[in-house]
Amino acid sequence: MTPRVPRLSGGRGGLRGACGVLMVVALTGCELDTAPPVDASTRAMAEELRQLAGGLDPDRNQFANTRQVEVLTARLDSLRSAGEEGTTDYIFLEGELADALLYAGRTREAIERYERSLEAVRDRPFIFGFDAVIGIKEALGLAWLRQGEEDNCLLNHTSASCILPMEGGGIHELEEGSRQAIHYFTEVLEARPGDLNTGWLLNIAYMTLGEHPHGVPEQWLIELPRENPDTPIRPFFEIAPLLGLDVTGLSGGSIVEDFTGNGYLDVMASSWGLRDQLRFFENRGDGTFVDRTDEARIHGITGGLQLVHADYDNSGHPDVLVLRGAWMSADGRHPNSLLRNNGDGTFTDVTVEAGLDRRAPTQTAGWADFNGNGLLDLFIGNESQPGEDLRSEFYRNNGDGTFTEISAEVGVEVAAFVKGVAWGDYTNNGRPDLYLSVMQGPNLLFRNDGPDPDGGWRFTEVAAEAGVQAPDFGFPAWFFDYNNSGHLDLFVSAYRIAEGDLAREYLGMPIGGEYPRLYRNEGDGTFTDVTEEAGLRKVLYTMGSNFGDLDNDGYLDIYLATGDPDYRTLMPNRMFRNVNGERFEEVTTTGRFGNIQKGHGVSFADLNHNGQQDLHVVMGGALEGDVYQNLFFENPGTDHGWLALQLEGVESNRSAIGARVRVDLRLPDGGERSVHRMVSAGSSFGGNPFRVHVGIGEAVSVEGVVIEWPGSGLVEAFGEVEANRIYRVVEGEGTLEPLERPSFGYPLDHGGH
């Protein structure tokens, strides 16, 4: 009777969604009520998604929580009608219903059911035993903790809500939930004093009341780790409500990109439930955003644990791929959606006509021009398990709006539980290679060997010889040049923990799960694991993630969003600052990034053209009741300079995905250094804009910019460039065109912090 979500593929993870704002119950039951989409293909997809949403099987789909409540309620009614109320079967079933109510967001009702179950179990000690009593008390503690979050962080949200360390507006004014949670967690710990996970939740409950650390009993106190007080990272304010971006939902994807072509970066966000509307927010250019979902003609396009964007048809308008069905196995055979950007603020679902209409559970994919013909190809990583034919898909772009599946043809046939897809030319030979992170198995690196003598194209799997097979439970992954060596390095996060692992890390104890991996590229086709020396041997139980340059020092920092479906998995999302390409220092609490709710899609972007990268994060868990507002962290800025480049391919793909950029800098002491970037959306679970942002630190001048275009192989070099500007670069034109993009401020009301 303790609400524990089943583990997924050996780890703990999964996801679902919501369609209301500031609603916390029955969220996935909301119906869409505006006009139907205009385009017939979009309307057909919307209708299929609507039918799929009504057909989820509550007996085999752990995320169909409202339906589970209905089924369990009917079973209890049947037992009651048969005069079996109070029997052992009835008591067990009532405990299951309490769990389902909690998962469905009906928290008060769940608490009432748990209390009845607790009384019934206490009255039958020889049948249920002491462990059942403690299990229900743990469930009551979780339910009351969640009730406190609903009362305070959702219905009375402030910029400081749920962010560690909790202070100011983050302290709960309505104390009932946390007080009751402390009561029950204390009783659990008195019976199980070594229960580190419950001990951590007890500490969180005290934090929400402003009574940590001084109010926590000494034997259960877990202190937050101390961070470098001299870090240049200053506190970021969470201002999504002020911008109109605080949509409430569950896990989903984030994209920041100029979808309308007016020079301003817009936001697209999804929530994974099949009744949860995809949202499009237009940047007004005045510090606020407006919801243009209906005007974009995507009404009824729902779900999507992740979004992946690219200009697949070289029209100059970025398109979006919506990925569905992850974690649901056979119940997740849902269609993906390819949304073509029509260039007028609207989108059309062209999945079927593009030849991408295959149904398999997934949340990961990546775009790249693997054969250098100027057309973006697509790899979709599916979740295949033993006994299932759900192999991943490799699509070649035919150049006419359609794709052809070529996995067998190029030697990339993958039948594995793929969770991350990353493209990058790690050999510097001009051809993008493919890295796949795998759940419960060795990760895969496919080296792009180019055309064979017969004109075909081949890849070779080389992860073992390259030294990049770990971790065994991989999730998000990406290529980036973290040390500015000119060679793409590789980060792969891990998705396996033991209960209480975060507390173990904070207490200096060995953990039971897996650590992530940071692999340094040695330039000879191999990588070295530098995770420990780089300071990343941490409990990074990561889903969404991404990287950017928070302080414009020219080194890429990383943000890791954490969690899984289990209500007991509350841990801060974590930020690490890159220190001179040598190590990463944690700035989670210093920068006020440590929201303890579940985090997913992440985007770093300068949305107001002030040269500072802000952070957009889609929040929320997997179960229907585990909702939270999406976040937007405003960068307070530094004195460091910057440069932004909007690349436009001609012979290369229009988005310039895969292009390599080198910026040469003159330092105050007369020395030189270079900053290296690759055009991409960042992490396999993130959506940065393709506009390249380069921090230049304390450099006194930008001595030159070198661009190596993908596919064509053209290398263009530019001389001294004025800093703190955005430039447009068209392949082959030989000029950097300054773009006039006036900066603007965000609303200044940071009350509540």
C-alpha cells in the first residue's frame, strides 16, 4: 500500500501530461474545446490522438491513473454490494485505490483512503503485520508532502517556490501538508532509522517550513552541500509567470527558436499525455509572450515527451518533430508528428505524407546531414525490449518532403531501449557520427565511414574501441567541446539510482546507482573518462538537460533536470559551471536553480537579445497528478562580452546543423585563445536555438571567426569582428551581416523571492 511506481527497464523513469493551468486534479481528463485544426492531415492526426487517449489500458499502463481510479472504484463497489466490505481483499483494494487517487492528483481523497487503510490494518496486526502499518504511514507522509506542494507551490506560486535552499516566498504559508508529512515521516524513521530516502524527504518538509537545518532532529539531519562562495554565478530569478510561460503540465519537451521569422526567439513546449495540448508561445519583443497555439493551427496535436526541431525541407522555417509513446512498451505504439512550418505562423502535420508514420515508443531523435548532400536526415531511437520488434529508424531525406528508411542499408540496425540520440563529427573528418545511449546495455557509437566503392554509405559500431560504452543505464547524451580543444567531447548521463542515493552523496557515502560519464576526446578516435577529475561524479539522475554559457566566459556550463515517476524521488535539478575547461563546479544553490520538482526539456537561449543566456525548463512528472509549472530563469548577467551568429546554409543544410565555429580572441595580457562551437540543439533532451552564442570572457577583441560548413566542407574565415552583436552569415557570401536586434527587459516584479 506504499505508492511505489514500478521500475522501468531496470531504472526508475517514465512520463505523462496535463492541459490546465493551476489545476491539480483530474488534469488529463480535460477536453480541448476550441476550433478544430484547419489542415486535413493535422485534423486526422488530432482525431487519432484523441482516440488513442481514450483507449489506454489501465491494467497494463501505469500512467492511466484516472482510468485506474474508475476501475478500482468499480471493483470496491462490487465487493461492497457483495457484502465483503472490511474483508482482507477489500482492505488491499482500498489501499490500491488510495495509491491511484494520489497518482491521479486527487490528493485529499487519497489521504482519506490511506487513513481508513491505516485504521483497518492496525486492527488486524496478525494478518497485515507491522511493515504494512509503516508502509501506509510512508504513503501518508508522501501524500501530505504533495498536498503541501499543491497548496503552496502550485496554487500560491512564487519565484522561489520549491527551489533549494527554500527561503522568502519559497517557505510554505499553508503549513498543514508539511506538518503532517513530518509527523508521518518521523514515525517511519523511528521504525526504520536507516531509511535515507525518507530521511531526505523529512529534511525537505522541514525546509518548506523554514526550519532546516536547525529544526531537524540531529540524527536525521542532511545538510545541503556547500558551494564555492566566490563563483561568478549570481542568483537567477524564476519569472515564467511574469512572461506568460508558466503553463502547468507534466513531462515534455522544450524548444526555443525563431519560428515566425521576425528575429525573436519563440518557445514551444509539450506535455506528454495524449490529451495535453502542444503549446506555441510567440515572443512579443517586449519581455512577454503570447500563446499562439490556436493561431498556429496545431489545435489537437497533443502529447510528446520530447520535441526535436530542424528545417528539414530547407525552406528557411524551422519545423518540429513531436515524439510519443516512451516508457509505455506495447501500449506506447503511438504516432510521432512531423509539423511542417508553413512560414506564416502556422504548422501542418505532414507525418504520413513524409513517410514517417511508424508506431513505436520513443522520446529521442536527432537530425543530421549524414551524407553531405545538404539535406537533413533523421534517426529515431525507439524503445525495443526482448520479444518486441521495435527497432530504431534511420531515415534518408529524399529532398522532396519525403524520407526513406535505410537502417539495414547503412549498417545501423538497432534493437535496443534507446534513450538518447546525439550526432557529432568526433573524428573531424567532415562526416557526422552517431552516438546512442541505451537503457540497460552498452551504449553505441556508429562511426560514419562515408561512401563505399559501390556508392553506398556505411557506418561501423566502435563504442568499445572508442571507450564510450558506459553507463549501463544511459539517458540524455550530447557532443560538445567542453575544453575548447577543437575536438568534440561526449557527455552521457546515467539513469539508475538506489533509494537514498542523493542523501548518500550529501553525507559522503558510496552510492548504489550509477554515475554519469564525461568523455574527453583524445583526437585519435578514442575518449578518456574524466568524470571524476572534472567534478561530475554526482548523483545526476537525469532526464531533460542541456548546455550553454551562463557567464559568457567561453566555456559551456551544463544543467541537468532530475527525477522519475516515483513520488519519493524529489531531488534538485542541478547546474554545473565549467571552470576553464578543466572541471565543473556546482552552482545549483548559488544560482538558485535547484527546483526539486521533476525536470524535462531544457533550453539555453538569449531571448531578449541582451547577450545573456536565460533558461527555459519544462517541468512535471509522469503520473497524472505530478504537475508543475514550466520555469524560466532570468540571467542576471556578467560583464563578459559575447557574439552571436545566425548561420544560413546554401549548399549545406539551411539550419547549418553540424557546422563548426571557431572564434579567436585576444586577451588583456596579449595572449590568445579560441572558443569552439558546433551548431546543434544541444542535448538529446533539450532544444537550444541554432543561433550560435559565444561568450568571449574578458577578451579585448575578437580577432577572427572561422566557419566550417557541413556537407559542402567550405571553410570561411573572417577578420576582426565587433563584439556584443548578432551577425547573419550566409554560406559562401564571405560576409558577417550585423543584425539589428534591440534588447529589451523582462518585467521587474520579482516579488515572492
